[in-house]
Amino acid sequence: TQAILKLTTFEDWVFEMEEKKSSMRTGNLDNFFDKAFDNEINELASLAKSAYEEMRFRDVIVNGFYRMLAARDWYREYIPGEQHVELVKKFIKVQLLILAPICPHFTEHMWGKVSNFIDTKGLL
């Protein structure tokens, strides 16, 4: 039940970010927090990919969901000012792609709702 709650809070956060997109920062990823968050997204996505390839699905959930959410929460807490819109979009895309094989109905629902915001046409 905790995982379902985290999915619904993730969904709420995504819709909140879509509403706030006009007030978010744009331009270069030039501060430490942007670079650290971008690096963490890349690292955790790589770990999740490796876990999928080795069929270690628990590690996919740990790295691709729980640690990704922790990285997002760290970024939200420590970034001075507004979050960078491109990083938020990247986080949402990567999170949905990682979760797609494990909870396809949720990710397809989310992809349909926010595809315009994250600049994509469809999951596939």
C-alpha cells in the first residue's frame, strides 16, 4: 500500500509541475544543484537498466523508483528558487520509462495526461 501511495503522490506532483511550468526556470543547467540532480537521474537510470538486464526487479524498484523519488525530494528541498523545467521534464520521462514494465497501466495513464508537458507524443 505504501508503493501505491507513492505512485499517487508522484502523480499529484507531476500535475502540480505541469501547472507551474510557466514559473519554472529555463536556460542553462548552470548551478550545482541542477548538475547534481541531472547526474543522479542519469546514474539511477543506468542502475535500473542494469538491474532490468539482470532481472533483478527489486533493485529496479529501489533504484528506479524509491531512490529517484529521494533524489527529486533532495532537489526540491535544496534548490535555491524555482526548479528547472527541463530537469523536471527529464525526471518525469525517465521515471515513467523505468516504471513502464512494472506498472504499465499507471505509466500509460500518466503518459497520456502529461505527454504535451514533457514534449512527447506517446510512450512507445
